[in-house]
Amino acid sequence: MNPKLVIAAIGFLVLGLFGYFVFAKTVIKPPKTGLPVGGVESSFDFGDAPDGSQGQEFPSLLASNGARVKKIDDLWLGEAVTIEEDSKQVNIDEADDGVRLDANPCKESTAYFFVSIANPGKMTGTGYLNLYADWNKDGVWRGSDECATEWVVQNFTIDLGKQTEKTAVYKAQFTAGKNTDLIWYRGAVTLNQKMNEAATGEFASGEVEDYGPKSPGDEKYYNFYCMPDPLVINHGSSGEVKILPDLFSEPIFDAQFGKKFQPKDEKRQVTIGNNTFTFESSEKDVDPPKRSVPHFVDIRVRFGAGGKEAGVEKSCTVIVDHDEPTIETPSRRSFPAPTETPQVKTESPQTEGHPVLEGVPAF
């Protein structure tokens, strides 16, 4: 399949902060690493997919030339990023928060990239988005299965000079592989440097994030996910998001809003009950210009008897699509008014077997 990628920045303005259980150094911009003097110079942001364990050989460790970035305060994914001397094996990097994947086997699917920059409106250079997925579950990101290539997004470009807010949401449509559950995938953003098919190498700036299933042999595990994530609604409408226990997680006792989350303001009203929240977009929120705005709903979930075993707090994503204003004419016809919101279209080189991706940086 010959791919064609089309990019469009669909949203700006992060309205909330992702919640985490912090097991190690988490860096919120500007970064506070907590590393000893001189330690930063030998530290990077690595992926954390299994490299030589669990019968899998994803390139994560320094010894495998695993993909890593040196500088993490110019360009990154999501809200948080960590630095370490080597990959944290396995899947224990607490700051993987910048990629949302909605994959349907052998069908059109969607990935959302949340790209953050330190100097919105003043940033220069090109960002490259890459995504790798182990569709055939052979423990490496290489080749393809009968539906899709495993190098799903190949150096898709972002003009960082056109990003005027700290965080922009980029959407990508693509054809997924046959297996979409219990797989390892890697998302990455790099500055002015392209990645390779093997997902290896050192890069000057950006972030690498790996996502994978939790091992069933681990002791009690507590986590949840949002369904759907993101929820996409039109301005002035509403929708529901269910809070569900992650695979291998202990059962959920209850779900509440995060302590700092404001469920009602001029742009939204959010209610929660029975592990489901309803998000209503306010008509008072200005509709034009045409754009898609992300909202982050902070959710705290308690697990175990009486909710006393554990608590996990993180955010679910809601994207509100705003339409163009209309202009009334004497003939009573109405038509969309032009918007000054920039639209960027970029076509990647067509490669054999690459799925069609549409939207923003591809996954």
C-alpha cells in the first residue's frame, strides 16, 4: 500500500496536568532532574521496552544503541519526561504520557501525539514523529504483518515555527496490523534529526516513549484507562467516558475527579458517577475559529477493599471540535467565514507497504 500522510495541527492549550505515581525522577518543564552534578552530561531519555528479557529484543538499552535523546527541555511529548543513565527495564518509565492510540485490526485507526515545546511562537526547526508497532508480536520492530508495516510513521515532519502554544495535538489516521492488543509500540519526537527503521541511535533533542502490556506474573498491579481516549465531541455537545481497569489490574473501587480538577467553568461542565464521567461543552465557549481544543480531565481511581489498597491519578482526554462562524447574506444564504488558523499539509515519500496515515504526525 502506498501511503500518503497529511498533517494538521488540531488543537492547542493544555488545560490540565497529567497525574502520576512517581517512582523515580519525573521532570516537569523546566526540568528538575535531581541528578548529581556532572550526571546530566551522561544521561538521556531512553525507551523502556524489553531488551533481551521476556524473549524480546526491542532496542532500548545503551548497549543495543537504543533510541535516546540528550536534551529534553526544548521539545518533548506530553507533560513530563525523565532522564536516566540507561533504559529503565522493563516498562517502568513513569512519564510516558504523550501518545494516545486507538487501533482497530487491519482497519483505519487513529493516533494522537501531544507535542510540547519550551518556546511557543519562537521555536525554529523541524520536528520528526516516528511510531513503531510490533503487530506480529515477534519481539522486534521490523518488517510487517499481512495488514501493515511495523514502522508505522516514518519521519513525519512538523514545522515547529507554526506551533504557537506550549502543547499541540497532532492526529494521524493509519491502517493498523492484525494484532493490536498486548503489543509493544514506541512513539518518538526528535528535533532536526530523522530516525531509522531499527528505532536506534542518539539524538540531540526530543523524547522516546515505549508502551506495552503489563506482565501477568507481576504482583498486584493497579492501573486504569479511559474508554474512549480521547473522546471527540463537537462544540456545544456532550459525551461519556468510562473508567475501566487496565489489563491485569486489580478491580476498581471507585473513580473521582483529581483534587485540583475544576469540573465546571465557562468552557465545560463535567459530572462523574458509576465510574463514568460526562463531559458537556459549554455554548458560552467561543465557537470560531475552526479548531480542535484538548481538555484533560484528571481522574483519581481507588482500588481494593474500601479503596484502601492503592490510588492512581491521571488524565483522560477530551477533544472539542469548534466550527467556522457563518455569515448571513441578503439572500439568506450562509457560508463558512475564512479562518486564519494555519493548516499544514505535508506528503511523505511513498513507500511500499506503508499504511495510509492522515491527520497529524503519524503513529
